[in-house]
Amino acid sequence: MNALIRQLLPSDKNLMAGMHTGIADDYIIRIFERLCTGNHILFGYFIHNQLVSTAGYTTFGSEFAMLGKLRSDVRYRGHGYSKQLTKYVLDQAFQTKELQWIGANTQADNTPAQKVLNHIHLEKETAFYGCTAKKLDVLLNKEPGWQEVTQTESKNKLLNTYHIAEKTFFPLECYYPFPSSPKLFQNDQIKSWRFFQEEDLSPLITKKDIKKETYLHAVYPFEDLFHRKGLWETIAEAQRDLQNQCPDEEVLVWIDIPASIIDQLPENHPFVLDSPWLLYGIDRDTWLNK
């Protein structure tokens, strides 16, 4: 069998578009050039010069990476090509000695992807729902919003106390949660994020993110999400602020809700819910011992 794995280049877009993946409107094709440059690395598995599977990774900071962009041609499935390619990509990523943890995010109903991740020894870390909404009106109770924290030093202290020390999984971007670590958070990011706190309790962080749509990404991965007075009012106000800054875009709300408390959502909640996301991960020491 004439098999080859190689890194894909922007000039390979036509090969990607020629795959029969069964996905009608695949975002990977639309942003293919971006996924082959910068902090994005994409590989392809070829059989007789035919691209049959893709997988890659994206680095975040110096120590973290996320696997993804796993696609396979339906005409070549069942031969283990995706497993072989993903294992190759994982090993290639860990050749960067600074990388300490590599994750992968897939939905609970995507059993083929989970089989691939189990095959390469990634362990399930956590489960959550990526919840999106246009408006939060039904969750508001006219409670006062929380005080904003603006000093960078204070922001860092909140990250250290409530995320790094508590070992939370922090959604650095929509779809991309990572184990909280000092190396995960960059000063430029922290300065641009908004922090809110009430009565010296766990803080809310909001930031702008774009994943096809424009989002006010609200970060509050704590179990008391539905019991904190003023939390939803604070998020709604931050959404209005961002909407004013982006008058030509519709700003939606995105919040990652732990699967363990999703049943606490009220029946009339405003969120669009899909299959929960499962975060898998492996650290360098575990990879070295496999």
C-alpha cells in the first residue's frame, strides 16, 4: 500500500475540498489557509496520492495544544487511517519540548472520534455544554450587577486564587478549555478580559470571541452558577457593552456550563443546547510512559 503522512500547506486546499466527508458545509475548507499557518499545524494521510484523512493541532501559549480538524473520506473509512494519523499528530506535537499537555474536544454523540482518542490514550477530563443565547431576559431578576475589577495585578490574583489553585478547566476560547496554569494566561489576554466580583467570591470573566458568530464569552465554571445573585445581570450588561462596541454585528452570549449542573437550568431557559462536549487530555509524562 502506497501510504504517506505529510504536513498540509495552504496550496493543498483543493485536496481537502475533494474529500468526501459527508459534511455539507465544512468550516475547515472555508478557513483552510489559516489552519495551515501560525500556531495551527495540519497533517494529511494519503493513499496513492489521495487525501483520505486529516488531523492537526493548535498551540496555546508555550505549554498547551489542542488536537482537532479530524476528517475522513467516507470511501476509506474502516481501515484505521484516522487512528494512525491522530497518533502520528500527537507524537509530532510532543516533539516540541515546551508542550506539557495536549487535549481534544469532541461531542458526546461523536463516538468515532472518542474511539480514536481512547486509542491514543487520551483520558476524559470533564464534560460541559457550550450554551449560546441571544438574550438572557428570562434569567434576570433585577439584581444589582457585580463590581468590575480593572487592575491587572488584581486580575492575576483572582486567576491564581480561583482557577490555578482550584485546578479548574478554563475555556481560553469557545470550544477550547485547558487545565488552569500560570503558563496558560498571557498578560495581553488578561488586560483585555473583563473581571467582575461580588463579596470576595468566585469571579466572572467575560471576553470577546468569534467563532463564525460574535460572542460575549462568559467564564464561570463553578458549581454555584445558578445560585449567585446578580451573575446573569452582570453577563447581560457585559453583552450590551460589547454590542455597543460592535454595532454592525449581533453579539450572542456563550457560556460553558458543567454537565454536572445542566439539569439546574430553568425550563424556560434561553440557551441553544446540543450534545455535551467531552474534553480529553494527556500530559507529557503520561505520553512518555505509553
